[in-house]
Amino acid sequence: MKCYKLFFVFFLLFTVNKSFATAQVPDYLIVDRDTLMIQSNPLDDYFKDHPFPEKLRTNISSANWRGYIAYFKFLNGKLVVENIYKEEYNDENGKRDYSLVSIYKDIFGENQNFDCSFYSGLLICPSGKMLQYVHMGYSSLYENYKLIEVEKGMKMKSKEMTGEEFQNFKINYFKYFKTTEEYKQKAKEFKEMMTDVENDPALNLDNNTKKKRENKALKKKEAEFKADKQVDSFMFMFLSDYIKTIEIPVD
């Protein structure tokens, strides 16, 4: 029963941010001769104010809820969009062919190397051997990481880490994140969704069972404690957009 409710909560969270639901196709960053995966999507901020055209959403797979794959690069220290594609699938003779079709002009027009001055955050670029696969979002762990801090589209600094160092960095950054207003707001939203599930008669399989006498105050504290732990575990595992800088801020 508890597992059922927890998975249903995750389903609700997926409807809020579908990038959680399945391991996602990444965007990419072109650095010299290398093309690095990015465990974030810098254009998310842009598409909040300029919605992605629905007519371009063709054959979206569960591994690409956003509907596009973007390629970025740094030009004179500034993050720009090199190209952006949609995925297309064609079924012929029982075989499914996959191809990428550029939609750059449909979105950005004739303006080449679209300026990403709207973006501030941390580009997390994994590389090397995959050490642990997680079938949700960008949660898989890799052998090496390159972190690039961006402020209003400008590259500020970068740092390379091993997978173990990145995990420690993420743990320590999450401790800082828990002191912020952003954490409090997100945690509140997640817990409200969990409470809605707990209180929904259609989902409560214990509804028709005889309830024993219980200490309601103690029960409430236990429920709040469990909710806090579940939310923290979920946010740590499946979110990364809260990591904004290479140097963890000190209060």
C-alpha cells in the first residue's frame, strides 16, 4: 500500500515535470572537438516565455518529453544555440527509421547562434563509463563530470570531477539548498500532492478496514517525518536544476 501511494505520488510529479518520468535524451554542448551531454536543458527558461510550437511536436517519445534536442556552444565566452532538432520516426517494411530534422529557423528565424543571455545556472556534463543507470530524468551516474557555471549566458568558470566527487558535491549542495526559500516552496508543493493522495478515498485501499485506536498527534508527526524524508530523497535523486554554482554558497 505504501509503495503504491509513493509511486502514485511520483506519477503526479511526472505530470508536473515530465522529464522525471523516463531516462531522457540529453541536450549537447560542443566544446572544441568534443560533444558533451548536458544533464539539464538551458532552453527550458526560454520556452517558459516563448512556448515551444505545438505544430513541431511530432512523434514525441517517453525519452524526450520536451520535444527537441538542442546543441549549444560557447562563442567568445557566451553560450549560444548552435542548432535545435526534432525527432522523426518513419515506419517502413516493419522497421522504424529514426532521424533528426533541424527546426532552428522555425524557432529562432535567421538569427544564427541564438544568444542564451536568459540562462544562468550550471551545465553538468557527464562523460566516460556509466557507473549507475537510473531510469528517470538525468539521474544516471557517470565516471567523470565537467561543470560549467554560466551567468546571464556568459561562461564564468569550469571544474572537472570524478563521479564520486560529483556525488559528494551534490550531497553538500543539497544541504545548502535545504536552507533556501526555493527548497521550501518545492518541498511544500510536493508534500501537498502527497497529502492529496493520502486523503483521496479512491486511492486509499485501507478505507473499508476497521481502524484501531491511535494517537492522532503522534500519527501526524510520523506522517510529516516520512513525507519530509520521501520528498528529500526524490528531490536529491531526480532534480539537478537547483545546483546553480560550482562553489557552494556559504550562509
